[in-house]
Amino acid sequence: MERKLKYTKGPWETFKTAILHLILLMGTAVMLLPFAWMIFTSFKPSEEVLSWPPKLLPIRWTFVNYIGVFQRWPFARFFLNSLGLSALSTFSILLTSSLGGYVFSKHRFRGKELLFFLLLATVMVPFEVFMVPLYLSMSQLGMVDTYPGIVLPWLIMSFGIFFMRQNIAAIPDDLIDAGRIDGCSELGLFSNVVLPLSQSAISALGIFAFMDAWDAFIWPFIITSTTEKFVLEVGLAMFQHRFFVEYGSTTAGSTVAVLPMIIVFLLFRRNIIEGVTLTGLKA
Amino acid sequence: MSKKPINRARLQQLLFCLYVLLPILALYTYLRFIPIGRTLILSFQKWNLLSVSRPFIGLVNYVKIFQSPEFATALKNTAFFAVFTVPTTIAISLALAVALNSKRVGIVPFYQTIYFIPVVTSMVPVAVVWKWIYDPTYGLLNYLVSLFGMHPKAWLIDPKTALWAISIMSIWKVIGYYMVIFLVGIKNISPTYYEAAEIDGASGWQRFARITLPLLQPITLFVLVISSIRAFQVFTQVYVMTEGAQGAPGNEVRTFVYEIYENAFRFFKMGYASAEAVMLFLIVALFTLIQFKVVRDKS
Amino acid sequence: MNAYAKKLVIALLLLALILPTVAFAGGQAEGKKEGTIKYWHGYPEYDVVWKDIAAKDFMAKYPTVKVEVSSFPLRDFEKKLALALPAGSGPDLFFLSLPYLIKYIDAGLVDKSPAAVMSFVKKSFVPLWQVRATYKDAVWGIPYNGELKGAYWNVSMYQEAGLNRAPKNWAEMIDFAKKTTKYDASGNVVRSGVSLRLSGSGSGIAEKFWMWLMPAGGTIAEAGKQLGKYHAGYDNEAGRATLKLYIDLLYKHKVDSANIKHDSEAFALEQTAYFQREAWVIGYMKEHAPNVKYDTAPLPVEKRAGGMLESTNLNVSGKSTIKALAWEFALFLSEEKYLKEIIEKVGWLPCRTDVDYSDIYKKEPRFKSFMTIPEGYVGEPYPYITTSDEIYTKLADRLVPAYQDKSLLDNPAGIAKVIAEAAKQTNDILKEAGEYGE
């Protein structure tokens, strides 16, 4: 039975939409301010970086900061390192979280609740605390200053397993049970039913996992010594001196660093919003 | 109904769980359980990161925690921070998600991206701009406030307002993140519910309260738990806003992880910091359990 | 999963697998040669001399040796060192001040300097600098960069007020500050006559307090009779006078305020006429505010001429397998050529005193205030204890609210109470760590 949803646009509706837009637009200015400052400052020469009251736009636009950032450090290398770390981490987290989320939401076994809580509990201890024992054990295994050493802690994410569990729980049990009765294997159920229906969640998790790895600082910092293995965040920190920050260089580097994250967001945003919903699937 | 088919199916399911969980647990064990376990052991020792000897001192660290005024300040501030930012963040990001849940090409994606930008903006420009917003003389906030006839304030330096100031900046930075999560949740709600409600003549608000909210429960629980855990672990914002000559007073705004960090890496009191981390864990675990119970029972 | 997502996943996976392999392969090619010196430091700005010039020269001199200079952001450098050195994954040579080296010495992670280094230190540095590498009657490392604290004053603002030199003592400093402060219509300070450090986090506030405390005759942690034992050195006339100075400057003479910018940024933006700092501000001003007319001067004398004096030293790790080679590189870095390059390119001043720096003074006379040690100058090093950071941080935590407490104006009892309580906490911290001594 088809019924087109009529959206009557009376004067009250239009007014409400106008108010909404007004609020959203005001919010936009606040949301964008630091970002705008970051981009504009990256084009300012050093004499203009410090101005009071602060000026948003440069008087004299220059690329000097960008050139400097790439010349003083192997910035392109840092970028690739971050890209590799984030891509591998995202893949691993998506895999483990979606499978784990499926197991925890659509299966029964003894100790499930306890195990889930244990996994979640690991998030409750700040990383900076347990990274010391982790560093020491990795050092004993000779993984200091190696790429595997950098990426290892980022292969799993409790947040991810929790998130996928909540989202997969929304899939009706009947669908899963029907599949099982039909003799579908668990893996088959996973790839043909769970995954397509979880596209939104997977896309969102992809963004978050990528971001988390992209922003990583303290672990890559303590585990690597050779400059060539630094990730972006560590490279950016080199412009923060003991008593002052080189704002020109830091903002130029940050602008370059933020681009992939925005691209990842834009790419996956559509998948989040336009993910497949239940009614689009043949029963 | 013979027993065999059921057993085989059940076995297959259990095997699947095993195959999935084994590698995950292996990773967790090496990367999380063992280091966290070592931290627990450290909390009963005295260690400065360097010496080979790590004398066992029993509960001394824990006793010191209960006597420490800095710890009390950190506890108070973190609790305030959590209580203020978590409900506010959830409310605003949910409202944003509902408002921006539309396939209308052009406008909505624009807003979604804009509101996500603070999430990806790095901390250095964020700190600079917000320190300017809060500046006592030329700050944006004081300018706006003066338009309403109020007195300008040193928002970041005055201990009474410093924590509020940092909290608002933190909320600003994360609402885009939770907006995305809520959007995913809303997306999972079948339009047939809304269609039926439309037919029944339900208003926008009723649709929200009777359909959206209840069906979003798993996601809302998720956002509640995760944002609470993160609120208890707030660190970077406090660290950057107290840095430098124009920063907020470090002692007044200290939070749990700031306190742990200071003890571990400034004072090299690794045992004491580990004990504080254990305390943080217990508090957060308790809080999370309560949240799970409460939200579950409501349904 | 739709086709698009599948492709994306495969692409990501390939990218993730290829990159590390390529990178790792690249790393492998460099390999582990005999005689690779790993030098770590926390000042990336130095690489332009150490890495680009000195290391290259050294490798040209000894073709079978490789030098890897790695710099790290300073704020986390000590963390990295603290984790890496005991684990054996650290550097051969590293750049660290003696007070921070003490805990490594006590943990047996650093050895005494060899004879050649000891004689170099005795020969090329005045006793004031020698002390900064001496602990328990042995030399540990080579003093490298260090300087006096000094004052910066804005020449244009001073001339406007009819002044043509920096203040020589506190009375003059107060007087000059009053003459160079500017107020707005409501009486708020918009340009401070002297810029104090009033807020923020960490030890900086205590250190700036210490900078004023020294000329007043006091210090924060005073050395006791036994080596390595200290006690609070500010629960006295000097400590009370310094806090009184801050309170008076803020509320009696009203020459500074918590509501304006402070420190180097304020000086660059011409929001203050005078402040005290180290020599790096000269390079900072050249970059960010080249048009400001300013000069430097020694710290004003009150009860004595004095200030903190610390050096950052070159040290060799006890776990290094090529100690002799590392020391040779350290001596190489201490050569006149590189010390002068660092002054010019980085703006940090050398400790080495048997070098003629007059050509540097000709190029930038303002460095003089930071390099000439007057007769009878009391230069105090940071204390040789593990608890200094804790002491300064906790003192700062008490000073910040004290600075905002108007009731301390003309209130000697109130000031005495604040100082006494802070000093008690300092002593408690020392006692708890076993570092207390009369």
C-alpha cells in the first residue's frame, strides 16, 4: 500500500524552519571559528601571527609556513605513516568490532555479560597509565621503534565492539533466527544480513576509528625514536617549543593534517545517512 | 523434533563465537588485560620509573589518596564536569541529529559537516581561539556580554568560572561526534513507524517522544555510557587551557586524569599514580553499572 | 556489503599492508653499523646546527661512524627518556640538566665522565659552570647551554616617560613601572609597567617567583649541610618581601593586572614595558615583533645580585655500547664553531668560558646581559632532588590564589601565613622523599 507523505507547508511550518536555520547558522559561526583561525593563520608571516586584538585574515598572504613545514621535517613521510597506521587500525577495528558486536548481541553463551563488561572495562583505565607496563613488555620483545610496535595497541577498540553490539541489536531477532533455521552459516548470516543492515554503523565507526588513530600522539611518541617513523601528531608537536608555539608552522601542519579526516568524513557521511534500512531488504 | 539438528546448530553458533572471540581476546590480553593488571600491582608498590627496585608498600598509596587535597579537588571537579557536560552534550547532539536527519540535498550535509568540524580540529588552534574568546580584555565572550550590559570577567583565570569555561569548550568540541552516532541510530528506525504515526495524526513532538526516543534506547545508553566514561577521563582540554602564562589555574581545574598524569610523569610517583588510576576505574565502573541497570529497567 | 564498500576496504587493506612493508624495508636497508651514535634531545630548533652541520662534519671526519640526531618535543622528552633509558632502548648521548640527571645517577643508569672530559670541564669553564656538572665530587657530563636571567625593557615606552636606562633595584623598578603603566578610562591597566607571571599551570609560576626571590636574598629549596638534602629557603624576610612585592605591584602601585596578557607575548605586543626572562626572547622578538625598540639589562639588585643559573648538559648513557665514541662527539659539539652557530641560529647561550665571544656581542649587543656574570653574583642551580617539580608545582598552586587575594595588601601577618604554610608543604614533600636536611 503506497501512500505519499504529504508535508504541508503552512506558515507555522515555514516559521519553525526559519527559526531552525537561524539557530543552526549562529552555531555555524562558533563551530567554524577555530578552524577558520587555523587556516588563515597558516598563511600569515611570523610578524602577523601575534596580533592583539587578533585579526582573522592575513594582511600579507604567504606560503612560507607550508614550505617550512615540509622542508624542516620529512612531513610527507609523517603523513604517510599516519595514513598507514590509521588505515590498518580502521580495518582491524571494523573487522573485530562488527564480528564481536554480532557475537555479543545475537548469540548466547555462558559468561557473555561478564566478558562484555570486562572488554568495556578496559576503556575505564586511562591509556597513559597502562602504557608504561605495555611499553616495557614491548621493549622486551624488541618492538620499540618498529612499525608493528606503533600499530599494535590500535588494532582493537572496546568502543567499537560496544557500538556495533548496540546497533546490531536493532536488527530483529526473527531475521537472524529465520536465517539459522534455513541452515545459513553464521558467517553467511554475518555477511549477507548483518553487514548490509549495519552499513550506517560501520561507516560511522570507520570515521571514529580513523580519527582515533590519526590523532594518536603519546604512544607513537614514546615507541618511536627515528624521525622517519614519526606520525603527524608527533611531527606537529615539534613546533611547540619550550616557551612558545610556532603558530605559523603548527597551523600549516594542522591544516594539512585535517584534510584526510574531512575527506574520510565526507566519504562515509553519505553511507551513514543513506545506509540500507530494513524495508529495503527482501525478507 | 530430534535432538541432533538442534545440537549441531548450537555447536556451529558456539564455534563461531569461539573463532571470533579467540583472536580478539588474545589481542586484548596482551594489549590491555596484562598491562592493566600490572598497573594494579604497581598501585601497591613504590616506583619512580627508573629504579630496578619496586618495593611493595601495601595500601600506603591508597591511604595517601584519601588524605590528599589535590585528589579531592580532582574528584570534585571531575564530578562537576561529568554532571554538567554529559546531559547537555546528549541533549544538544540528539536535537542536532533529529533536526539534521533529512535527505534534502544541499543544506543538511552542509550543516552536518560544519558541526563535525570541531571534532577534527586539532587542539592547538582550538586552545588559542578559546583562550581568546575567554580573554578578560578583548575576548569575544566579554564583548557579547557587554552588549547585554554585564561586566566583563576573566573567565579562564577566575577559579569560580574556569571550570565552566573549559566545560563549555569541551561540549562544543564533541557534539558533532555524538550527533553522528545519533544519526546512525535514527537511521535504523524503520520509516513505517513514522508513517503509521502520521496517519494517526501524531504531532512532531509526539513522534519524537513516542517513537524516536524509545527506539533509540540502545544508542542512547551507548552515548550515555561512553560520554560519561570520557567525561571522567577528561584531560587534553584541561592540559592545554592551563598551559602558558595566560592559562587557567592548574590546581583549581585539575581533573582525575590530570592529577594522575601529574603524579606519574611530573613527579615520577608511578605507584601513587597507579593507585589513583585504580580509584578512577572503580568509580567509573560503578557509575557505568548503575547506568546499565537504570536504563535497562526503564524499558 | 555493497561493491563500493568492498572496494574501499580492499584499497585500505592494501594501503595499510604496503606502506609499513615499504617503510620497514627502507629502515632495514640502513642497517645496524658499528659505531652509530644515537643522540637525543628535546629542542627541535637545535637540529639546524646539531643535525645539519655538526653531525655531518663529524661523519665526514670519521667515515666509519654514523650519527643519528633525534629531536623530540620538549614537553614529553623527559617521559620518553625515563622510559627508554632503563629499558635499554635509549640513546647513547642525550641533552639534560644535572638536577634532572640525579635520579638516573642514583639508579645507576649513568657513569662518571672519563678523564678527558673531566679535564676539559676543569679547563674550559669557570667554577660557576663546573658546579653544574658536578655531583658527589665527580663530573657527570659537559655543561653546554646556560645563561643568566635578565630583564627586557621597552626603550620607546621608557623614553616616553623620560627614562633612558633599566632599573637597578626594586625601588627604581617600582618607580619606573609606575611611570610606564597606562590605564583606560575606568582605571584598568591596559599596559603594564612590569609583567608578572600570575596564572597558568605547572612550575612556571614558582620559577618566576624564584627569579624575584633570589635578589631579595632567598631561594626556594635551600641546600642543607648534607649533600642532596634541602629545606625551604623562603620562610624568611626574603620570601615575605617577594610576595609583598607582587601584592604591592598589583594592588598598591597597580602596575600589572591579571586581566591583561603577560610575559613574552605581552612584550611582543607592546602591552608591557618590562619583564624578566631568558635570552631566547631576543630571537623570538626578531621573528614576531621586529619593529619593537627594546634593550636588555641585568636583574635589579635588592639584597644581592643573584638569579637562577642552570645549564643543560651533554650526558652519555650508562647502557651505551660506544661510550668513548659518544663522549668524543660531545666534545666535538662543544667546539667554538658550533657554540657560535647556536647563538646565531638558535639563540641559546653557551656555558663555555674560554672562548672569545666579542664578535657575537658586536652583532647583537643585547646578549651581553645574559652572558656576563658580574663579580659576587649568586647563581643558584636547581636543587639536586627528585621532588623539585612537585615542590614548584605545589608552591605555584598556593601562589596563584595568593596573588588574587586583595586582603594581603598591607597585611604582613597574612603574607607571613601564606609563606609559612607553603614552606611547611615544601618541607613535608622533602621529608617524605627523604631529601630533607637543615
